[in-house]
Amino acid sequence: MDKDSLIPVLESCLGPRADLFDERHQSAFRLFNGFYEGYPDIVVDLYAATLVIHNYAEISTDGVPLVEIAQEFYLSKLPWLQTVIVKTRSAEDQEERRGQIVYGEKPDRKVREHGVWYALDLTMHRDASLYLDTRHLRKWAIDNLQGKTVLNTFAYTGSLGVAAMGGGAKRVIHTDLNRKFLNVAKTSYTLNGFPIDKKDFISGDFFPVVSRLKRSGEHFDCVFLDPPFFSSTDKGTVDLSESKRLINKVRPLIADGGWLVAVNNALFLSGDAYKAMLDELCADGYLHVESIVPIPEDFTGYPETQVGEFVVDPAPFNHPTKIAILKVRRKET
């Protein structure tokens, strides 16, 4: 595709997303997913009145013309935009990967989704501090976790646990290796008026934290397991090809009748392979797949905007980010 043809593609992808805009410009969603809508070198997200353009080109300079075209297009179509940030994934400079303000002055610091506020720090990390592909999972948490106790592992900025609190959860423990990320979660609590108990924000490695919770006899009605694609510390390795091991690690922490929410975002792991692994875990009768949570269409592309195919077939999931809700039954002792 010629670079000049990007504008009509952006135009055609804007229409199906019209219902996602809100009058107060407080929402967050993906405006354009080039991986599935025709231009894999560029992705565009909206956070309130801040536009975040991701330059995914292997040679970053190759993506610059596309970024400039997209910036001009959205500023003309959405004149209420206040700020534009460009994140250059292949840049050698860390600040460029985290994002540089190229228009306006102050990025938005919060968004509202399903009635819950989420704090933002859009240039803290190469990601944008709120994962937009798990929006439906946050809605599931709001709808299902009232009065429940929750453990949010690999919490990042805590959005899944914040959603649980928004749904009336009794208690949520967040754990992540990076304390800076957990501080964003605390800010989300403040935005919503949730009480902050410092003991519920645990900065530490997944493996010893989970082991410590087991030793203390903790049980939770729901555990979120959303590990990064790959992470390694001196305490252990998180590799999504080893999802089975991670799931078994947290199973003892889940109360009878509780949920284990397993998220796998390995791009090259097929949906069939992941589902087969889950089915193997369920063979003993103490786990079963209750439901699969789909990824929003602004992320996958719409039927009329999708171009090409996924690297591997994600079915029965609809995207390489594969989310399964597992129901847990504990053995009687």
C-alpha cells in the first residue's frame, strides 16, 4: 500500500468506532490497529483527549511519514484533542520508546470506563499504563466480583483489581515487581474514593510472593493471572509456553467455587494449543473453563476493516490475547 493511501484507510476505520466516543472525552480505546487493518507499522490509541501513536516500524524512520499523516488526520477529525504522544518501539533512546509529546503540553492523567476511573501515566513505560485489549475483562470483574476477595498477580498498574473494586469487591491484593506501577494503581483508588491499605499493594517477585501467601493460608475468590510475554528474575522465569506451571502455582490460593482468570498473550501460540493445555488441566475435574472473554473489536479490527490474518489462528479465541475464566473446585480435606 502507498503511504498516501493511509488517509482513506484511517477514515474507513473511524466510522465503526463512532459509538466508543463519549461526549466528555473520558474514554479510552484503539482508534486504529495497523496490524489487522492494513498498516502494521502504526497503531493509534485514544486516552481521553490524548492521542497516542505507536511507531512499530522495524526501522523507526520508515514509520515517521505514517505517524505524521495520522497525526494530521486525527487532529482534523477530532479537533478537541489536546495532546499527541508518539511512542517509537524500535528507538534506541528509552525516552522515545516511552513516548514524546509532539503536540500540546499535558497528557491526560485519567480515563473513565464502565463508571470506573483509571489513572494514567502515558509516558512512564513503552506501554501506555492501561491495556485496552482487556476492557471486556474489566467489565466481567465489575459484574461478578461484588463482595469477593481478589488476588491480582502481575498487576502492572492494577486495572483488573481496580475494576473489581469498582464492582464492590471486599478486598483486592495487587502484586507486581515494579513499585512504580503499583503507585498508579493507588492513584486509581484515590480517583474512585477506594480506601488504600498499603498491605494490599505488594511489590515483589511473583514466585516468593505467591509462596508467602500460600504459607499464610490465604484463599481468594478470584485470582487474575496475566503474566508478561517473557520475564525472568533470579527467583524464576515466566515464559508463556509454561502457562500450565503458572496456573498450577496459583491454584492452591483459590477458594472452592472461585475463579482463576488466565490471560495468555503469546502471539505465536495458537488458540487450539492453549485451549488443549487448559483442557488438560481440567481433566481432573477440579477446574473447568467457564467462559472465554473476547477482545474488543476496536482491537481486532471490524469485519469491514480487517485486512489479512493473524500470525496463527487464535480460535476459539478471537485474538492472540487469549482470556479464559476457569471455575475452581477444591479437593475435600
